[in-house]
Amino acid sequence: MPPASDTLPVGERPRAAVAPSADTAGSMPNIVARLERLPMTAYQRRIFAIIASAWLVDQVDVALLTFLLGSIVVAFDLTPTQAGQLAAMTFAGQLVGNILAGTASDRFGRKTVFQVTMVVWGLASLAAAAAWSLPALMVCRFLIGVGVGGEAPVAQAMVSEIVPTNVRGKYVAFMEGFWAVGYVLSGALSYFILPHLGWRWAFVVVGLLSGVVLLVRRGMPESPRWLADHGRAAEAEAVMTQMETAVARCTGRPLPPVPAVVAAEPVPHRSAIATLFSPEYRLRTVMAFGLWFFALIGFFGLNSWIAVLLKDKGFSIVGSVGFVTLITIGGIPGFFTAAVLLEKLGRKATTATFLVCAAGAAYLYGNAADQTWLFVAGFVMQFFMFGMWSCLYAYTPELYPTRARATGAGFASAFGRIGAILGPMVVPILVQTGGTAVAFQVGAGGFLIAALLVVTLGVETRGQILENVSH
């Protein structure tokens, strides 16, 4: 996947595609046709890098509590119930952010909402460093969740709408894979900062990083698909022309001709929320909401407590953070593998496979007899769980039309946050009543139910233009 050159051979100038007629320029079919015939070049990769870099820093902040929770429990003398409530506040904020930013993005545009979400969680992270009590820290973690949760559906929609069909799933999966990298970086950051500066400085570092990424993000264009779908033809035409010029400059060759028809006829406009529950999309919505709920109740129920559970097995706080960081490295090849298989095997088969394998690995981890098997099972578990995330983010936005894409992704993710809230609160009860193994068995069960929903209700979207598959 080497980037195309940004420079032209001496003496050559790119030739633009044939200009559309005045009555079709900026229309939805015209914009879709022109977008889909563009080759993937360094220009689209730069846009992707802007989105992915912000996503990376966001996930460092989300994962932070996994590694800092042990220190915070000591600092505020928290009971297991209070620790679970603190962990749940991030997910409660993400639930609100998923819904608010998803619907706002479909109404007001991708770029503006994308910028606002980063300001919210960046400032909240800095405020968390100064939290003087558990309630204050809970409020900060809630606001961090609002910002990060709000960014998720917007990022999914933006990448899906700009990247060509033949690599769309792969790039959305790559974007989500930056979460695995963020998780590892969050663990490494905590590992080095905790012994010397304490947990508060970890929040300071991440909050400052948000300001850097915000400056980079200002160069991102608005989605021409969104502009055309909202009747802003002149703006859609301007952004599309800018993209075509940039792609032609990267390739140094004439752009491919614009196909006559590439998109299905649009269905009558409804509100974004009404679209999710209309007859055309009802089963997809049931599948997406259930998929996210059961997958996330398993993932966060296990990961939010994994460092604390290791402490109960004899690890020190710093030692448990180091152990979790090492097994989380397994998530990096996991998301790369998922990204490739999404385009080779398809969305349904890859998503179901990773969910089933995550369930098996979670069961083995919960029943590991010694530290060697604990590490092996944990590494494999993270491989499939982070690959699962790539599948969720690549698959969900493809199920809905442009006018409801971010809303659908946001609501599905919000249902997942309900599972994420319940997971950390249920795990301590399971541990107290049945032991660690029972908690991991329940998490595995969540993954299996999610896989069943995909197999029975899912539709295949691989290789299809968004406007076709979303109808």
C-alpha cells in the first residue's frame, strides 16, 4: 500500500475529467460517480491520517482508566462498587456522545461536529487531572466519554464516504485499529508516568496531545456526499473539484471517466432517526444494535477489570499494568488481520469469526492455570477482540444511507455503551459470587450472541457502493 507520489514529472500537467453539466454538477448521483472512480492516492491517505491520528489520541484517553484504576482506587479509597461506577461513567458519556454527535453530524455536517468533539474531551482530560474527589472525577470521565463517543460515528461516516469502495472496509478497519495502538500507548504512558509522577499527570499529557491533533484536523474537508445529500450542490461541487485536482496531481495521469450511473435511485427522505426504524432498515437496525450491545458488554466487562483482577492474582499495580500492556499488543496484528479479511472474506464472515474466536479465548483466559497460559490466552483474546472492533466500525456505517449514516452508527454504538456500562458493574458481582472464571464465561457468551445476530440478520456489503448497499 505505498503512497502515490505527490509530484508530477517535469513538463506534465494533470488533465481533469470532463466537467459535468450545469444541471447535474453537485447532485448526489454525480458526486457519487465522481468519488467512486477516483483511485486511492496520497491525498485520501492524508485525510485518513488526520482522522486516524485524532482517533489514536482519543483511544489513549479512553483506555487510560484501565491502567490508572488501581492507583485511583488507592488514592480515593474506593470500594469495588465505586470503582465500577467510575469506570461506567466513561461509557455513559460515550452513549450520550454517540447519539448527540451522530445525529448532529447528519444534520450539520461531519467536519464541524468532528472538531467540537475533540475540544470537549481534551478540556475534560485536563480537568480530570485536577479532580479533587470521586464525584468530580466521575463528571470529567463522563465528559471525556461524550467527546470521544461523539467522534466515533462521525469518523466512521467520514472515512466511509471518502475512501473508494474497493478499500473502504480495509481503511475503516485500519482506523479502528489505531485503538489497539492507542491502548498500548496508554499502557506504556501509564507504566512510565505512574511510578514517578502519579496518575494525574497521565491525564495532563493526553489533554495536551488533544490540542496538537486539533490543529492538524483543521485541514480536513467536508464530505461531498453529505453536502450533495443536503442539497448544497455548489459546495459539494467545490469540494469535489478540489479532491479531483488533488488526486490528479498525485497520480500525474488523467482521471478515469465518470461512469453514467453508479448509484441506486434515492428513496424518499425521512428524518435520520425515522430512517433507522423504517421497513427497509428495521432488521439491519435490530442486528446492529444487538451486535454492539453484546459485543461491548463482553469487551468492556472484561477489559475494565482485567488489571484489577490481575492484582488479585498477586501482581503489583505497576506489574499488572505492564502485563495488560503486553497482552494488548496482540490487538495490533488482530486489527491488521481483520482489515485484510473484511475485503477478502466479506463483512459477515469476518465479523462472526472474530466474535466466536474472541469468545473461545476469553473462556480460556478465565480458566488459565498459570501465568504462562494467562499470557498466551490473554494475547490471543486481545487479538480477536480488537479485530472484532475493526469489524464493527467497518460494517455499521455501510448499513445506512448518507442522511442517516452517522445517526445509525451513533445509535448502534450507543446501544453498545449500554453494554459497556453494565459490563464493569456486573463483573464484580460475578467475581464475588462465582469467581473470575464465571465473569469471563459470561463475557464469552456475549460475543457468541453477537455472532449469532450477524449470521442470521446481517447483510453482506463487501465491494458494493454505499448508495447501493444502503438501499
